[in-house]
Amino acid sequence: MNRIVPGLAAALLVSGAPIAAAVTGEVTEYPRADGVVERCVRITPMPGAVFSKHDREEEAAYCALDLARSALCPKLWSTSPGTIVFTLEGDPSPTDIADWEQQHCDDGHHSKDYAKDKPATWKVSVNGQKTSATYAPASWVYYHYSRYFRTHAYVPVAVYRSLSLADHHERVVEPALSLVKGRHARMLSEGWAYMEALESGALGGTAAAEALTDEGRQVFGVLIDNKGDRYGPEVNGTRESGWGSGQNEDFQQTAPYLALRNPAALPEAVPAAVRDARRNPKMAAALDADIPVEQVYSWMQAVMEIVVLDYVLGQQDRIGNIDGRWRWYWIEDGELQDHSADSAERPASLAGKSAWRLRQTAINDNDAGVRRGYADFAQRTGMLEDLSHFDPALYRRLGALAADLEARGDAWTWLREAAGLGEREAEGIAGRARSAFDLLQGQCEAGTLKLDFDLVSLLSGQGGPEAASCAIGDG
């Protein structure tokens, strides 16, 4: 039986660096027969962040998942190990769950076809020399920072979750070693070998500090669920220049990026950017010449937000991990509203309203950031340089965040305490936030960057507002 520890001051101690001291929030406990008490933490909200009713409901749903009563399968695709959580029909016994795992975990992506639901994925920090890079705290920092920045791009809800090491090792890691053998990508195989070494005690030091808690009896990570389908070159870029700086520079040749750098007025910048992007044959095949201007505006807003988040949080692996999902958008009382749009048929509730069916951008793989030592490709490839248009509200929030982190204010305290980051990680975020804002403010004051991008105004056909002041306290 799970139990909720009331209040937001309940602290979960996580020893070692680079995790510093405590992840705080509302804790749901799951006592096990062997004395291990697993914990799910709805992390204390970041100061200034705004969470929707859906956000809070999804957090609660994650922390209501009893993983001992769920089916757990190893992730058998991509490059990093993870645990896929499934709920089964009825009230399965432990034997029923074990039988289901043995029968269906080998199906990989198709395991979900035999389950009632796939509510979440659980990922831990894996940073071996031969593995891909994942850092679980980055996912919950991205979640809270996105709500602070009020992003139009979707960033998934994330909560902290610990799991019995013995249970995870027996049910997930040992089967994974057999399932990936000889038929999956080397980096994924290396990732599962890393998990085996970690959970068997062969790995200590930083590896253990980043993933183990409760004196080594539990593994901790993030519960999360991805939304959307992978974009092609139209948003991720052609990726023809290879991994690293090359593909990040290709990303800057997409239509939304070129439009943000075009000094022409926004209604003229968008069609020019589409034409320029389509000069590349791969882009021309992915991007329609008559793409609706509203869709490009939506992508431009998302690109600004993603670049700010990735720059500040030191993201190493964004390109190729940008997804989209269809949503209906309309404006009501001056605010942009939306709901799902799986069908192209306009819902009756939008009759008589101006509405747009657009692909909302979603960033789901947010676990290769925050940790010191990762390559910040947004910074390295100059993604905030030479911009001509920017959202003034996003600009002001970035400036306020940079100032607070520099002054060691509430945002700093949240990183060090609620989010549980070590001092080096928090200092890295503070330094990059200051660098990002100084760069934008310098361009604004030089007159090359205009704070003239407002998505609501643009969708309304008003052409965007007059450029706002470069001072963060104005406008």
C-alpha cells in the first residue's frame, strides 16, 4: 500500500556529487516487504513557474503508479537504457505480471499492443565512456523551467521516482542483457552493460552518486512520458553534416530559424525563409512551398524557446529529438487556447471562430543537459547570435532568471534544494543564463535584434507588435 507524505517540505536525501543534497516536494511512499521504501516526488514548484491543471494531474498520476504492480520492460530501441512501465488489465498477481514480462518484453515497441496502457518511461543517469549521455535530473529541471518560461513548445511533465535496486535488476536489467545481445545498437548494449555494473556494485564513485540512493538499495530516476511524433528536416534540419556541431548548424537552416534571422518585417521574413530553406533538396522534399504562415510562426516561437532552454541548461543531444503533435489553436480573450487535433475535422466547439490546426512542437529527450561536462551545442554553434526577431516576454523572463541566479535568489535555491543539483551544475546554469541574456540584450541595444515577436498578434493577422524595450523592467 502506498502512502503520501503530506506537505511540500518532505525531503528525499540523495548523497554524493553532482546531486547535492535534497529533492523536495510531495512524497508518495511505496513500502516493500524487504524494508525498502520506494518514493515518488512531485518536486516543489520552481518560483515563478505556472503549472496547468493537466500538469498537476499528470504528476499525481505518475506518483499513483505502484511499479511493483506494473509490468516493467527494458527499452530495446535508440541508444540509452530505460524502463517502460505498462499497466495490465484487471488486478494482476505478481505471477501474472512476471509471466507477462517474460512473454512480451521481447516485443520492444510492440509490447504495448498486449498491455492496457503505457503510462510512463523511467530513466536513470547513465554516463559511461561507451554509452550515450543521460542525466535524469535534467528532465525535471526542463519541465519546471519550461513552465517558468511559459513555453508554447510542449515539455513533458516529470517526477522523481526511486525503485528497489534488487527488483529492477532482476526484472529489467538481467532480461535486457539477454534481449539486446547481438541484435541492437552498440551504444544501447553498452548502456545495459553499464546498468549491470552499476547495480551489481562494480561501478562506484560518480556513477553511483548519480543513480543510487538509500545506501545503495534503490536506483533513482525520472518518470516521464513522451508526446508527439518525430519531425523530419522541416524542423530538425537535414542532419546531413553529421552528429555534433554539424547537425546543430543544419538546424539553423530550417525555415523558422532563417525567419528569426531575417531582418525584414515578420510577414515578409517567413515566405523568404521558406524559399531559402527549400533550396536544399532534402528540405524541399520535407517542407511544402505553401506551408501555412501560421505554422511557421508557431515553429518560430518554439525554436526561440528550445534554444533558450538548451543554451541555459547545456543540452548536448537536441537535434533529431524534436517532435510534433497536432493541436487546434484559437484566440479567446486575448489568450491563445488549444486542444488536441488528431482529426483534421474542425470540432463543433470551434464553429464560427478563427482557428488553426497546427503541429505543436514537443521536446521529449531532455536528459542530456544540466550535468557539467556535456557539450552545449546551442552555445557552441551560436544559436542566439544574429537573431533579428525575439519574443519580448521570453526575453524578460530570461533576464529576470539570470539576475536571480546571479544574486543567489529563489531560483538558485530551487536548483540547489528542490531540484537537488550540485553546486557545479547550478553554477553552470547561472553562468549560461547570464551569458544568454547578455548576448540578446547586447544585440537588442545595438539595434540588430527587435523584440517584436508576439504569437497571438501574428496569428491574429496584426503583423506583430511594435518592438519592446531592451530593458527587462519595461514593456
